[in-house]
Amino acid sequence: MASYKFINSQRINKSLIVPSRLGFLMFLVFLIEISFNFRLNFLGILPLSIPHIFGVLFAPLLHGGYLHLISNLVPFFILCFLLYYFYDRVADHVLLNVYLVTNLVVWMVGRPYFHIGSSGLVYGLLFFLIFMGIFRATFQSVLIAISIFIIYGSIIYGVLPSNGRISWESHLAGACVGVVSSFYHSRKVRLSSF
């Protein structure tokens, strides 16, 4: 049986591809908005509006300002990288579920205003990585979960309605999708880098 190193430069490079591309796309959309002084919020999720169901695809690429973009982009990039580094065999499936199912749930049950931003992705990835540690209960998966919880655990309170301008529905939906995905995959996947 081959032994793996915890840090593998080839795996690092491969794991950076998807978060870099999606992160660049988020930044590019924001750059276009500010360059042309044109808001694309109408491409967000407007719950139960058939003409706005396309928001399921576009909402995570849209952000309301620099702070909104950075506060979503940094944790998304880190968590997505960790997903692809440690769970590369299921990473595409998990990311697709977190992206589409989260936004579809928001479209079905969210409050009747435009929901934008990639925070649902962030919560989905965060909860997936933490609950993989709980469900798998291996030394490596628990270590990853604890490390992530120490760094990002405080944002868990974002699943509760607290600020009317924040889409807590996206946070809660992402968290639920992350937990369900981790439960489903916990019995099938081995950590890729160990």
C-alpha cells in the first residue's frame, strides 16, 4: 500500500483549479458591475418566481459590494481548496450539490426578495467538512473538522435569522445540504491524501 504525505505539491496544484476558477468568475462579475456601474442583482434568486429561476445558477456569482465579495470569497476559496485536497474523489459531486440544491431550496422557501452571494456555498462546504469528521470519526477527518471549526466555527450562528438584509435562508440551506452530503459520502470515501 502506498504511503502518502500530508502535503503533496501536485495535489495542491490540482486542488487549486476549481476554487481559483470559480473565485475568479465571482471577482470578474463584480468587476464588470463596478466598471459599468450596472447592478446584476436581478439575476439573483427571487423565490417562487418562474422567470427568476435562473438565479439558482447566477446568485452565487453576484455580490452587493467589496465587503460582501471578500467576506464570501476568502472562506469559499479556502474551504473549496480543502474539499478538493482531502476529498477529491467526491469533491465535484459535493460542490455541485451545495451549489445547485442550496439555491433551489432558497428559490422554493426564501423570503420574497433577491438573494445574492456565495455564502450558501460557504456554509455548505463548511458543514460538509465539519460533519465528515463527525460521521467518519477517523483521526484525519476529525483533525480536519476541528481545525476548520476553530477557524470558521463562529459563522455557524449565521444560520439563524438575525439581520433582515442577510439571506440566512442561504446559510441554513447550505448547512443542511452540507450535512446531508457528508452523511451520504462518509460511508463511501477515504481521505485522498493519507
